[in-house]
Amino acid sequence: MLFNSIQFIFFLPIVVAIYFIIPFKRRWFWLLVSSYFFYMCWKPEYAILIFISTVITYFSGIGIEKISNSNKIKNKIKNKKLCVSISFISNLSILIFFKYYNFIGENLGLLFSNSTDENSFTPLDILLPVGISFYTFQALSYTMDIYRGNLKAEHHFGRYALFVSFFPQLVAGPIERSTNLLPQFRKKINFNLKNLWDGVFIILCGLFKKVVIADRLAVVVNTIYDDPTKYSGYPLIIATIFFTFQIYCDFSAYSDIAIGSAKIMGFDLMKNFDKPYFSKSISEFWRKWHISLSTWFRDYLYFPLGGNRVSKFKRYRNILIVFITSGIWHGASWNFMIWGALHGIYLTLELILKPSKGFIIKILKIKKGSYGFKLFQISFTFFLVSFAWIFFRAKTLPDAVYISKNIFVIDSFEIINTGLTKFDFTLSKYLIFFLVLIQYIQRKTNLKEKLYNENLVVRWLFFSILIIVIIFWGYYPTEPSQFIYFQF
């Protein structure tokens, strides 16, 4: 069930209405049933995988807690590590099989074949379960939080199962922490008009970004990136910039709708994006982009590797490991690994060159902190991020290499075929400008709170205009378009 579908427009109000009507003690069960129904709308049998992951991590958590509290068990740390290992190996084995089996097999087949044209490996016809990377990481974070003593084990299996499968953020995040979401399921939440306003506002903003901006930009991106060898220079630049904004609008839209849907019921999900394209460095970009994933890797991979409490060489190694792993998490492809490696290299170079930053500013006679300097930093970071997106979006590695080599070969400033009408193509550029302008304003002004403080007429007028724009200016293909991060 897609957030931008007619089905969800009916599904969400029904779930919310019944949630507040039934007694508090039964609400967890209603949300759990609703969450499994939501997921099973894609492929019912894959709900078994969520259940298996839930059972494994649930009993791992209880096992770790019992070992910690027991006075009879020797070698507590060793036994706790065994429980964590069982949880991680079991869950990651399922993830690797469904997501990476064919990729690993194909590459091993090529490695051990007699020539590059032969491959004895026969791939399996496996459909990637929607959201498997997200709910697997969410469940594993629970195991680690209990192991570290940050959380007591949840003994109510139903509530824990709801944590793993909570429908708003089940398929594409945010990847919630057990320390944040689980305690909220134990609290009685009454219907609140402020929560309703906040939730509907965030949902509508998400729908605007998805159907008005992202889906319109996708047409140009798909037209050019699906057959890039027909183009060079300007069309490739436009398609890359469009994709840079498409993926942000598409993914942040999903996060917005997830956060808004949960907010209506009184649940607070973590913020997943914070105007990332206004970042002045790569490190700042990753503090503002897909925050739930970047903090997951920081807390559960980077810090255990030693973080920045080790030598400089090991710190750079840790950064590269984290970002290459992040690339692999996104998909079974060399493209994603290169995308992750590029960001790892960017961040490593940023740290290496940091001591010489003041010298460069002095040589170039740039006034540190000036508007021009900040604009330069933002523009340069945007360029680096956009260039890396080439490898993320290109269908194959040869396509990505071709685009990288030919993107700055400017023959003309015309695009023969964009896939859009001239009006929609022009509108796309204005929508990008509008998005940047709104986010610039939001850096110092909370538009949601400002509108909420206005009278009821102004609020309803805003809602009405936004809904009309979504309905009449949205770009609607024959079937509702999936969100990009569903494939991860």
C-alpha cells in the first residue's frame, strides 16, 4: 500500500478513528493488525520474515537481560555476546540471502570462470522483500540497546512486534530507536487537535514534495538516465541536478508522511532530514541527510570500530568502512559501493585538509563567515553530493562511468527529449527554486507553528490551497509511483 494511493487515503483515517475509539489496553493489538495488513498488501508471505526477525530479537533481548540479572551465570559478557551474535547472524543471514545472494553469486562466478564472458552461476528468482533493510536494522538496534544497558527488555511480545512493524515507518523509515518508540506504546494518548494539525500539515507537505515535485522531476531523470549514451553535457547536468532534488523530495516525502501519520495518533518519530542541501560540508550533509540511518551507523558500527578515539589512520579507515557499508546497505551493486566510497573519501579528505583551511582562506583573501564564503561552501558541497548521485542513480556501472566522463562536455544548451511538455519542464525548474526558497525561510521560521497560531480560517485556507495544488498540479502516471527507497 503506497502512501500516495487512494487506498492509503481511506486506510489511515479508519486506523486512526478505531485507534482512539477502542480501549487503551487493546490499541497495541489494533495497530499491530493494521501494520501487518499494511505490509501484506505487497506480498503477504513476506510478513513471515518480519515475524521471524521479531521472534529472534525478542528472545535475544530477554536472554541478554536474564544473563545480566543472574547471579548464577559465569562469564556474563561472553554469554551476552553469544545472544547478540545469534541475533545479528540470524537477521543478517536473511537479509543477505534475499538482497545479496544473486550479487555475490554472480561476482564469484565471474571471478572463478575461465573468461569474463562466462558465468556458471544461475541466479535465483528472488523478489526483494519491501523494507527488509529498514526493519532488520531497527530490530538489531533493539538487541544492541539491551546489550549496552540502554534499555530494559520488552516482555510484552505484542508491543515489541508493533515496534518492529509499526506501519508508518515500516517500509522506508525513519529507522526508529527502541529507546524512543517502545516507551510511547505504553503511554495512553488521547485525541489532540494540535497533533491532528501537525500530522495533517506534515503529510500534505510530504504529498506535495512527492506528487508535485519528485514525480515530475522523475520523468526527465528517467528519460535521460535510462539511455544516457544518447546525451552529453547539458542534458546530463540537468538530469543529475533533477535527480539530486528528486531523491530528496521523494525520500523526505515518505519520511514526512510517516512522521505525520504517527503524529496524528500522538507518536513522535525521529526527524530524518534537516535541509541537507544547505550543508556547508560533507560531514554536515550527513548530519542532515537520512539522519536515522547515519546515526545508526555511527552508534552501531563507527563507535564500536573505535570512532575518532583511535589514530588518524584508523579513524579514516573507520570512516571508509562505514560509508562503503552504507553503500552496500542501499543495494547489491558496485554502483552503490562506489557511491558510499565516494562519500567516505570526501569526508576523509575534509578531515585531512581541515588544518589547511585557514591558510587557503588567507591566500584567496576570502572573508571567513561572509555570505559569499558560505555560498561557496554550500555550492561546493552540493556539487560533490550531486556528482556522487550519478553512481547511485545510473542503472549500470558503465552508464555511470559514461555520464561522469561526458557530463561536462558541453555541445549545446538544448535537450531534444525531456519526456515532459515544455510547460512541465519549465514548471519543474520553478518548483526546485520554490523548494529552495521555502527551506531557506524555514531555517529561521517554523512555518508549521506560525500557521497553527493563525486563526482557523487562515489554517483551513492553507489546507485547501495545498490540497488543490496537489490534486491539479500533481504529476500522476497511470499507476501511483513507488518511492525510491522501497527498493532498499
